[in-house]
Amino acid sequence: MTPEQIMTTLGIAKYKTNPTINYSGEQYYSLSEKYGMYSAIEVTKWKIGPYCNNSSCYIPYGVNVGVDGSIPVKISILFTEDQHQIYDIDVHFNSVFWDEIVPILNRKYGSLWEIERMPIAITDSDFSSKKTHWNKFDRIIMIHKTGGINTKTKDTCEISATNYDVVSTHHDPIGAYQSVMEIKLISTNF
């Protein structure tokens, strides 16, 4: 799919093409000092809004999922520059919706998941005040046993989901604690 086809399919009518992302300006530096580098990138990308470049599309808002379409998500799609073959889709949503999303994943992909549970500590740091607070959670990692098959191309992919994606809080409107569902193409180029 071309970037235009991706955005049209997801209902995004207005988006930027090849925006300049300034990771060295005063605003970025201020965010980085306060939240850390990862969150500064996240907030910077959110402020740009939906965009595509030569190898990805990023949709921080404007797409909702769920039974009644009330769960906001942010989506990152990676594709090859030459053929526009999508090889990675990440869908992030607030972790409070995990229990609502899992049955949807089961209906869409089937209930054959390998499930791993482990503790995770997530830090909520304010780098400017040098204060850190740790919260402990039970992390669930689900990997679909059979994956998925693209009915048009017959390519196979790995499907996975986790209720807590990273070890530090997010600082965008999706929420501090985020879950992610990922579909990743299994490469045949070996």
C-alpha cells in the first residue's frame, strides 16, 4: 500500500508528508529534560499529527477501535520504500482498555495464544526534579501460536500483544500506561 492508501483506509483525510521533525530544538530539549528522550520524541511526534514519510506512517490520533469505537489508538506502520510492502503495524492504546481489547483479538485472530506473565516495574520520572516513582504491574505478553496469513499475498506474520509496553510512563494523550498490539511480517528473505 502507498502512504495515501494507508491513510485513506484508516480514514485519515488530513496528514503531512515528510514533515521536518526537529529533535534538536529548544522545545525538544525542554521536553527531554523533563520526561526523558523517549517521551520527548513521543510528544514531538504527537504535536506534528498524522504524517507519512518514505518508509512509515504515524497516526497519533483520529482512529478509534472497540465494540462501540470509543477506544482511541495511535498507529505506527512501517513499509519498504521501494515496493510499499507493509512489514510492521503497531497499535497502541491505554492499558485500561486491555480487558476490552483481548476478546476482540480473540474474535479476529482466534484464541490460540501463548501467554506469558511476569512482573514489570514502570517508572514515572520527572527528570527536571530528579524524582522517580516506580509502579509494579503484572505484565501479560500474548503471541499468537499460528500467526496470520495475508489472504492476497499469502505472506505470513507474527501477531503479538502486551498490556504494558515499556518500562517508563508515556506522556501523550493516549495515557501514561499503554498496551500494544503488533503485526509483524515474517521475512522470507533469508
